[in-house]
Amino acid sequence: MADPRILILGAGPAGAATAIGLRRLGYAVTVVSEWRRFAAVEGVSQRVLEGLRHAGLGSALEEVATPATRQVRWNGQHLQLNQEYLLDRQAFDRALRDDLQRAGVTLVEGRVREVLGEDGHQVRLDDGQTLEAEFLVEARGRQAPLAADRLRGPETVSLLNLWQGEPGEPASAVESLDDGWAWMARLADGRCYWQITLNAEGLPGKAALAEYCAERRRRSELVAELFDAHALAPAIVHARSSTAILAGECAGEDWLRVGDAAMAVDPLSGNGIFQSLSSALQAPAVINTLLRCPQRAALARCFHQQRIEQLFLRFARIGRDFYAQEQARAAGLFWARRRQWPDAQPIHGASDWEAVRVERRPVLREGLVDEADVVVTADQPLGVWHLQGIELAPVVRGVQDGLELTQVLSDRSMEQQMMVRRWLAEQGYG
């Protein structure tokens, strides 16, 4: 049987990671993308670098700039915290395409005009091309159309400003404001970026945005420290939605949503690229299962949907807790809307050995979604299968059946025994 034609819409981190993962499984893949038209920069953490490396995006990893010093003004405090890496998104996106081409992925440059789903998938581009596929991956980020939202945060907009300043040491900073917050960065060649994130309503019209943003910068002591006089003049502005959105359905029989097309998080969580990679790294195994093992289709869709939702809530709660740290402005409308959304659940559940249980859940095994006994805890509601290669369900079952821990772990090395004992203690055992 001929391999199914797989089409991925979008060549950002999520689309690229999915494509390379599918190539590793032996599939032919075509990626369609409209290349980024405006300059942008993002601050990323060390774990984003590790995620890119794990996804096979080596060229993209090399595009990460030299670490920049980072200042934070939040809740009345002025701190110089750990470094972050400044990522030139246009250069980064070009490197992603290089990685895709080296992996043998077919690239098509074009803007998607229409997607039809009758008897497979037909994707029509603005230039008149029509591409057909048996399986479609939606990875166009926030541009992807949503049939329905499962969960939507406070309506938020980010205004990105860019201008050319004098060359200098790379640096970045973030500061809280009465009605939002601003992130700013300077690259070594003098390219400067400033982005303010606000409630979506009440902003001036498009023609007045440049002067509005410039006036906001003129009132900032942090802007004066980080940039030269060019920062005080109106600059190029790009307005973007940054509302947190969870898609209602992220998997079907012959389609899948990944990255921001499945869940787009508030930028304050600082995990945009990381969450895109997190949702995409599981996608190749899910697609492989849908195509090769249709009897497990429901299991594969459940696995993908549950993990998308769990990732979204985790990052949404991280953003909520960042907002809650700003006590001085807590009564402001912007802050009040976000400090208790999406819920009051803690990021990490409290340890409770009595609540630990073994259940049958979907897992990834040898490139496919399968079922296995996993250990469900307050902090891991989807379950933990292995701890560095040690299957945990038999250990927990043995302990819960009244066996001595030394007996349960008798076939393990001392190092492994110590590791499992620490994990059990973290769950409240003993």
C-alpha cells in the first residue's frame, strides 16, 4: 500500500517538529507555509534550546543569539535575573526551513486560501495551486481557523514596535504597567524591539498606534536605560492577538492540530515555543497510530486531546501566578481579569499517598499510541508510566498490597532503589 500523503500547514516550531518526527517514522511529508513578513524577536529559555535539540532542529538552534542580560521590574522590585536567549524570528524561521529540507521534507511556499475536507483534504493556495492529502496537520498558529473554543482567556493584544538603534551589548527587560506589561530587547547590531501587552478594548485606531506606543516608551525609566534616543520616536507597529485560546477539538480521524493552532498561551508565561514543541513532539506517534492502527484511533485521539488540554492549563496557571505576583496593581482591570484565570487550581497538586492509584491509560510505545498501567497522582493526573526506565505501576501495586518496599525493589540496583524511594516520598509515602 502506498504511503498516505501528509500535508502540514505551517513551518513554525510545531509544524517543523511534527514534520521531522514523521520523516523519522518513514513518512513522506509536505509542508506549506507563508514565510514571515515582518521582523520579530523572542526571548527563550535554556529548556527551549533543549526542546529544539530533541526535536532535531539543529540549524534553528544555532540561530539563537548570544545570551542577553535580563532586567525585571515587577511588583515594585527591580531585579537583574538569569539570562535569556534572544531569538531573531526571521533568521530562526529560515533555519527551520533548512532543517526541514535536510530531513527530506517537501516545502511549498504559499498562502492558504481554503481548506476543503471532502474525500480527503484539498488545500487551495492564493497562487492557484491545489494540494491534496490523506492526512492534514494544522500548524498555522493563531492564524488557523477555529471551529469552536473550548476555553478562552481575557481578550488581549500585543503591540510590537521595532526600530534601528546604535549597536551595543544584547539585553532584554520586562516591566509591569498600570494597564499591562512591556517586554523589550536590543540585539548586538542595534535592532530594537518593544512590545506592550494590554486589554484588547479601548486602544486608539491603527493610524494613532505608533505615536501612542512612543508616548508610552517616553514615560518608562527602563526604556531610557536600555535604549538610546531612537526609542522615543514613533516606530513600526505590528498588532497581534495574544489571547490564551484552547481549541475545542484537536484531533480527528485524518487531521490533527498542533502548537498554537491547538492551544495558544498568554505570552507572560514565557513558554510559547516550548509549549508548541511540547504538543508537536507527541504528534508523529499519534498520526502514525491513526494511519497504521485504526483500531486504536479513539485511543490516539484521546491521548492527544488530553495532553493538549493538560499542557494548556499548566501554562495558563503559570501565567496566572505571574500576574498574581504583581500586588501593587492588583485592583487594575487588566490585572484583576488575569490573576484568577483560568481557575484557582495550583500548578502542582499537593502530595497525597491515599489518592495515588494505578489506572489503564494511553501511552507512547515504539512510535505508536498504546495502553499501559500508569500511576496517577495529584500532580500527574494523566499518569506516570516510567521513572527513568523503571515501570512504576508494579512498584505502587506491590506497596499498596502490603509488600515491603525492599521486597518490591529487590531486583533493582541501589541507585535505582534510592531514586524510586525518593519518588515515593514525594507522593507522600512513608
